Amino acid sequence: MTETLTRGSLAHAPIATDVPEIRPTLQKAVSMPARAALVGGAAAVGAGVGALVAPAAGPALLASVIGAGALTALAANWSTCGMSVAGVVAAPKQPGRKGSSTPVRRLGWHALGSIATGAPTGALLGALGAVVAGAVPIAWAVGVWAVLALAYGLHEMGLVTLPAPMRRKQLPRHLRRSMEPWKVSLLFGAMIGPGFVIFIRSSAYYLLALGVIAAGSPVLGAALFTTVSLGRCMPSLLAIVHTRRGGSMPGFLSAMCVIDRRVQVVTGAGLVALAAFAAMALV
């Protein structure tokens, strides 16, 4: 792929279809020594903060789940789903298409759709946890969460391979040709909001959902899933800024795919740090 930059955009023709191969492999994007160093550094930072703060099991779980929510909001964006949404929300409306929406308005519709389904999903998971609260001692819940966070952090960094259940289906492309852009933006947001009905880009989502259940708080669940819904608007927001500064949509989409693996590695390091932090509450 041509890497020549023109006014901040990659110089090649628009991509007509989703091409996952555009992303570099994890091995090419970040070397093994760099990933190994990140694992050690992240574990040391997480354990150091945990030793300094010395939280009890309950507060440690709460802080860790909030951290997982922040990681999910960052890392769940850069699949071809996220790029497809950015292409709908931020791209100029094609001549002949119905509707008079602007990119900013479509971004608002997309955020509304995502929050409308994401927040109830988080609240439902928290309510489920509240029902079974007490069935598992909090220390056990923290320990299991920490082990899984470490394991999936290493998985994100390509150091181990773990199962990642999901619905391996992208958003329906045909809707972009048959509906008004604002309606597609709203619908895509509603489909993405719950997280588990489409391709799950980051393992941090599993730790978020599990942590919300373990915390047993519908309010926390709704708040974190709302944060994730807003975070999922990041590609579209960045695309709007990029195009208003003279860049092209093809250039933006390609550049985001290129940085995807780096985001993945940062997420893995974050999960390792959260695992070490949570584990210190059990020491």
C-alpha cells in the first residue's frame, strides 16, 4: 500500500470494500522485545500503584472495572465496523441521496443510538450481578477477574491465544445504499451499543462485562457502557476533524487501520496493569 502522504492523507484510490488485510500483522507493527518490555513495565506499574494505594477487594474491583471501561472505549473502535461507521457519519453526502444531514448531526444520531442500547445493556448486566451478589466471595471475584485480565492482556499482545466468542459479522453494508445517512448512523449506533451483537474488537469488553456483573451495580454498568458508546464515536469525530482540515476519507480510514495494532498492544498492556493492580488487593 502506498504510504506517500498528501495533505495528511494516504495517496491511493478509495477503498470500495472492507479489506482487513490493510492492517499490518502484530509482529510487524510492534516487535516481540517491545511487547515483552511492555508486559513487564505494565505489571510493575499496576503492582506499584496497588501497593501504594493498598485498596480493599471491593474498591480494587471497582477501580479495575472502570479502567476496563476506559480501555474498551479506546480499543473497541478500530475494526472494519468502526471504519464503516466513520465512512457513513463523516463522509460528505453523495449527490442524489435523500436527506440533508451534516456529519456533526449524523455523529449526534450515532451517539444517541449507541447510548440508547448500550446504557440499558450495562444496567442489565449490573442488575444481573446484584441478583447473584454474595454467591461468590468478593476476594474470589477479584482473583478470577485479575487472572482473566492478565490472560487476555497477553492475548491482546499476541503472546498467548485464547478463545474470543463473538458474532463475527460486520454491520450491514447494504443499508448505506438504501437509507438516509442519518438513519443509518442511528441504526449503526443502536446495533453497536450492546457490544456483543457484532464483531468484538477488543478483549477489554469481556473484562468490562464480567466486572460490571461482579460489581453488581446497574448504575455503574449504565455509566460505563455509556462511556464506551461515546468512545465508539471517536473514529467518526476524528474523521470529521480530519476532513475539515483538508484530508480525505480514504486517507483517514487507511491511517486508522495502520495504527490499529498499536492500539491493540496498548490495550493489552493496560489489561496487564489492571490485573496486577487488582491482585495486590489480595496480598
